[in-house]
Amino acid sequence: MNTGDTAWVMACAALVFIMTPGVALFYGGLARRKNMLSVLMQCYFIMCLMSLQWVLFGYSLAFGPDVHGIIGSLEWVGLRGVGFEPNAGYAGTIPHLAFMIFQAMFAIITPALIVGAFAERIKFSAFVVMMLLWTTFVYDPIAHWVWGGGWLSNLGALDFAGGIVVHVSSGVSALLMAILIGKRVRTNNHGFAPHNLTLTVLGGALLWFGWFGFNAGSALGAGGLAANAFVTTNTATAAAGLTWALIEWQRLGAPTTLGIVTGALAGLVAITPACGFVSPLSSIVIGIIAGMICYMAVTAVKSKFGYDDAFDVFGVHGVGGMWGTLATGLFAEKVINEAGANGLLFGNVKLFFIQGFYLVSCIAYALIVTWILYKVVDAIFGMRVDREDELVGLDLTQHHESAYTILE
Amino acid sequence: MKYIIAIIQPHKLDEVRKELENVEVPLITVSNVLGRGRQKGYTEVYRGIQEIGLLKKTKIEIAVNEEFVEPAIGAIEKGAHTGKPGDGKIFVLDLHEVVRIGTGERGGPAIG
């Protein structure tokens, strides 16, 4: 047991926690006034719901003793046997409970990321059931495959802090749900303008701040590897934010605040799987390319195909996470992390193909299971509010509150 | 000259503006207001305390010369109509004077 490692991982769990309120404000600012509280509420509800899910059975499914490489057994239900002593298989120098609560924050933020796709039109009851099922049947198994001793972790795939487990899994599921639930009702022909970008910037800043815990905490110890992840995270994020703003400046005549915040977020996502395997200089390249391809995904790809992924969960988390996963296969160096592998640029072709296989299998699984869960929940609850409620707004119709009033 | 005030559903504003532009009355002032007519408000609950909130509405104000009065009224009706309670009302008032601040013009020519 190491007190420094323990203190660091618990502090990082708190940092990752603040990312979910950060996501709530980031998305909330992008919503229209009448739906502000519904977005905040969906994220806050997930914080409560998944905290309990994780302690009661989620942690056991994801990290419990392996069953045929597919899922964790129910041996650790209710945290039975998860106590003060370290679990050497996961983190040998910190209490097992500290590892568990650090992972809990990942299980909270992942479904909260999806909120941005079906925002402003989902029925709250259906949302609650769908997210509980999604976390249990999509997130928990994928976390097990990659981090919990499942079949992908034995294959040699690298995912330092959750490029696939968190970002690609939520990003592709978000895209599918946005398509299945359909577009928001348009009342004009110029789109859906954000109602408060100040809050979006605040949320984006909280995400950047919390991400230090997300990535550097994934070293599960307070040492050089954590420092490397911290530096690459900050560097890639800066490069991606700058890239996005410069592209806008060149193409549209002015750099936008929403652009630089979105670009930084794309950088955070892309460096997530790579941060503990690549050098700071490689992270600059990863960030720049993340800014470019996520910009294309959010602007050109989205308008070409016409899906209404309201706040670009797929364009940022899905696409950014895919790039980061492949980039790990390009830029990883054993000099940085003994436990990792060399990437394509360092003479090892194999890792790149493992990363590609890892990507494709997780995407396929997430899409199939999300589709099944969606159809079941939609048949029982009806996923979408009726047109009248959508026009009035989800705050009043789903939660009986208003975020703002124009009276004193 | 008439002064037209209309209270409409907020999500109908864009349709109303489009209809008004079709009859060549693009000049418009708009504000967010709260109110209710026959349609009841939504129940809001804050820590268990219920209240019937007023409904969000949009108020449109337009000054027009006589020949544009009926086309403007027709355009607002067309754009804002759903047939359900809460579609709103149109009020038409006599307008005594208009001054264009920039040029000092008065009356009919100052409107457009």
C-alpha cells in the first residue's frame, strides 16, 4: 500500500466526478432556454443512478472475477470482498475501494455524454430506463473486456484512459439513438442557436480540469507515468483547440468561442487512449489531427447525412475517440511505458491492426446492443415526447420547472 | 395609421414573420412576455410548492399604413393559427403620430 498513490487516485476520482456537472453545463448552454433544466437534470440523475448501479452490481459486472472473457461474475455484488486491501490485478498500491470509486466516476460520465445526442426531445421516464440498461449492457461489458481481464485485454489492445470504453462506445451509441429518435421539430429555417455559451465555456473548462484526473489518474499511481499523461493531455488539448479556432478563422473569417472549446474537447477525447503511451511531441500531432477531423465530422459530415446529433456527441467523442485509438497504434512508445507497445511509427505494425480490430469489435457490439435496448424501451415507454410538449419545452413538461423567468 | 399588437405562441414567430414578409410588412418589434388567456398555465413545483405559472408568449408590435392593415392581420392569423386554445390575439389600435428619429419625417412616410 502506498499513501501517495492512494491520495492521488482518490483526488483524481473527485476530478473525474466534476466532469459530469461539466458536461451538463457544456450541453446545457447549447440547448434552448426551454430545455436547459432537462439537460442538467438528465446529467444529475445519471450521477445519482449510476453511483448506486456501480456499487450494487455494475462494478462486479465490469471488474468482478472474469467469466469466459465476456463479463465479470456477480461475486462482488454490493461490493462484497471489495475492501481496504489492494487488488493486485488492478492496482497493487491502493485500497481496492479507491480503485472502485475511481472507476465509478467513469461509469457515471459515459452515459452522461450520450445526453447531448437525443437532447430536447426525449421522454424522461424512457431516458432513465434506457440509460440504466445501456450502462449495464453496453458500458459494463466493454469495460470488462478492456480493463477487467476480458478477451480484449488479453489481445494486447491499448486504451490508457478509455478512448473506446468511454468515448467511442458513447459516441456511436449516441449517433444511433439520435437517428432512431429522429430530428428535433424545427420552428425556423436557421437551426437551433445555443442559449448561453458562457455556461458552455464554463462546462468545457470544468471538463479540461477534470480530465487531468481522468487521464493522469488512470496511471493508478503518483509517478512519472501520471506526469506523462498529465502533460500529453494538456498539450494535445491545446493543439486541438487552437487548430479548430484557426480553421474557423481561415474558412469563416472569425474564430469562435464555441469553436475553440469544442476543439479542446476533441483534443481531450483523442489523447485519452494514448496519454500514457505517447510522448508530449506526439501528443501535439494527435491534437492537431483531432481538431481537423472532428471539425469535419461536426460541420461537413453531419450536414451531409442530416442526422440530428443535437450537441455533436458523435462528432466529438465518437470520431475523436476513434482517431485517438488508432493514433495510439501509430505513436505509442515502449520508452514512455514499459507495459505498452511500440506503434507503427516505431517499427511495430501489429499494434495498429490490434487497435483497429479493437475499435471495430467494440463499435459493432455497442451499436447492436444499443439498437436492441432502444427498440425495447421505445416499445414499452415511447422514447419521444409528443410534439406539443417538445414545442413548449422539456423543462415545463417533464420537470414542472423553468430555468429562467422574465419577471422579478 | 394603425398600431397592431399580437400575442402569439413563441414557436409560431418564424412562420408569422415569413407570412408578414410575403405581404411586404417586414418591419417588426418582438418581445418575450408571460400571460394567459383561456388556456391554463403549466403547473410548476418548487420544493413541493405548486404554482400555476403564466405561459410564455411572444408579443409582436407593428405600425402600418391603412392599406397594409388587413394584409398584416391576415398574415399574422395565417402564421400563428393552430386551432387550439392558446393561439393568441391580435389587437388593432389607432395610431396618431409616427416620427422617424433619423430624418425627422412624420406620419405615413415615417412608418416604412
